[in-house]
Amino acid sequence: MASSTDTCSLCVDQSNGEAGEQTWLQCDACSAWYHAHCLKIPVAEVNDFETYHCSACVAGHGPSTLKPARRKSQRESIRLNYADMNEGLSGDEKIWGKLLKTKTFAPDRFTRYKGDQISLSRFRKSGMTEPFVIEDPAGLDMTMPPGDTSISAIADFVGEDRPVEVIDVATQASSPGWTMKKWANYVETPPDKRDRIRNVISLEISSTDFGKKMVRPRLVRDMDWIDQVWPAELKPKEYPKVQLYCLMGTQDSYTDFHIDFGGTSVFYHILRGSKVFYFIEPTSKNLKKYQKWSSSPDQSAVFLGDLVKTCYAVHLHAGNTMIIPTGWIHAVYTPEDALVIGGNFLHGLNIGTQLKIYDIEEITKVPDKFRFPFFKRINWYAVEKCSSRCVCV
């Protein structure tokens, strides 16, 4: 959805229709936005452009170009009936994996480090602007549970009666009434016997007996504002509980494109199974497209990766650890049952982008339950600490 400052210079009447009801196209040269209908471009053809140049920019930048025609195959007939899926009517819950196979993604170009190569001093010098992977946990100064930890054992640690938010993958909506015991029984059922494909991505465990056995990577501990600037006297009762999550994805789970709350960075360690991440760089143009897409009534009918020039695919396997920096837009597919430990953290290396993501959340009216707790407060604590140190963590 267009923000209140976006206008289409071709519109005779700028008040003609709400911004969110329009399909927009942005000039890749001057960044001006236009309504597709004002350009007389059918909505169905908007995603065919590789680059779009408005009439004012054609002389200096050349004509618009279309994406290369794709070879027709049987895969092209796979279409996602979003309307049915939103109503829970789809008979093929594995459609997400089939849909992804019809897409073309840029190859993984992100750096692989050894654990002892990453440190706060390194990233203070180079910046931390792209995802990176540590393929072996040695050297991370990290303690994680064994890869064969069962979901039943996790339920024992956190409490069998603890409520857990379960996502129905077909509809991408929460399913009420789940406890950890019920979830363990579901996960430990063979995949072909499960009634639906479900996913858990928000079980926060930092204050549980399970979480207390873990130690996050040293880099994360050295950067995390909760560790570095949050007043010690307020913990453990009052602090942002976002430092440790247990993510339990079942085979063929999918989480659509999103940005982690508050522009937090994320560490992500795979205990078992595998994941495929689809990354979109948080450039100003891509963030604007994300903002429009995430607020649009057409969101469920549009694959965000089709709206940007480059979307990267990154495959992760058991034992891999990944750091996702501030603002990176990503979707996640689970080709096999997977158990992951992750956590979110704010820090001083990407403050500008963190605040930009907060602004997007404000504009798009993201509910409080999906926001970083105490976001403004922790930023003021960071300001106070930075001013006393003359350097921000």
C-alpha cells in the first residue's frame, strides 16, 4: 500500500481511490511511482518487467525491459489458489514447495566463516550488512542442545501444559488450543499420518530450564543491547524476552516473506533437519516494495520475490549457524522436519535501518504482539550508554 506521501503524477484526481486499492509500478531510474491503470498497463503484466523506465527517463536510461521468457514446462501449470488456501480449502498443502520449484532464484553468494573468525571488532570495522553462515559451530563459544533432542523432552523442560502458537501452513494463520504436549504428539507422528502441515516459530524459551542450558554465540552476546545496555536491576522480571526461540518446523512448512520485528538481527542454529531461506536485500526500493506488498489487499495473491530484481536462495543443514542482519526480507521453506534454536537482537551497527523498520511497522500498523517489546525504551538506554562510552555497541 502506498504511504500518504506517494502520488501518481499521471492521475488527474489524486484523491481517486485509496492507495492500497491500486497496483503500482516504480520507475527504476527516478524512483517515481505510477498507477498501473494510469500507465495503461494491465495488472497481470506488471510483474513481467525486469526494469521499468517512465517516459521522462527513457531518453537517458533506455526503454523498459521485460524478464526473459521462461521455458514452458509442466511445472508452469502449478498455480496457487490463494483464495481457497485462505479459507483452508486447499486439498494440496504441499503447494508451497511446488510453487517454489517454479521460481528462479539467484545463487547463494554469502560468505562462509569459521567460528573463530567472527567477532564484534571485525564487524565494527567491516560492518554487518549481509547474511553469513558458519558451517561448523566450533569457535563460536556457543552451547546448544544435542541434535537428537526430542520434542517430548522439550515439552518436559518448558512444561507440557504450556500454550504454544501453532501456524497452519496452508492458511498461514494461527491454530488455537495447542499445548506443548499436544504439539509433541503431533510432531512425533510420522509425516504421512499428520492431518495437516503445521509450524511453530515463536516459542520463546530464555527463562525456561531448557533455555538456561544454552549459551548464544559470543558475537551475539557482545552485540545484544539486552545484554549490553538494559539495566541489570530490571532483569529477570522486566526485559524484552526475544533472545532464545525454539523453532519446530515440520516437513513442507513455509513462512512467507517478512522482516524480523524492530529490524532485529537474528542468529539461527540448525540442530537437525534443513531449511531453505529466500532473501531480499533491504535496499530503499525493496523496503518500499515490501511495505506496499505487506499492506496490500493483494498480498496473499502475490509472491514478493517476483516484484524485486534479485531474490537469493540459501540452503542450510544440521550444524549450520546463520546470522541475518538488520532488515533483510526473507521467507523460509522446510524440506524435512527441522529443529532450530534462534534469537533476535538489536545492536549499534545498524541503528538507522532498525529505526526504518520500526517506521514501516508503524505505517503498516503491525499489532503490538508482533513488535519488539520495549523498543523505544531500549533505544534510550542505548543512547545513554553510547554517550557515556563515546561508542555504540
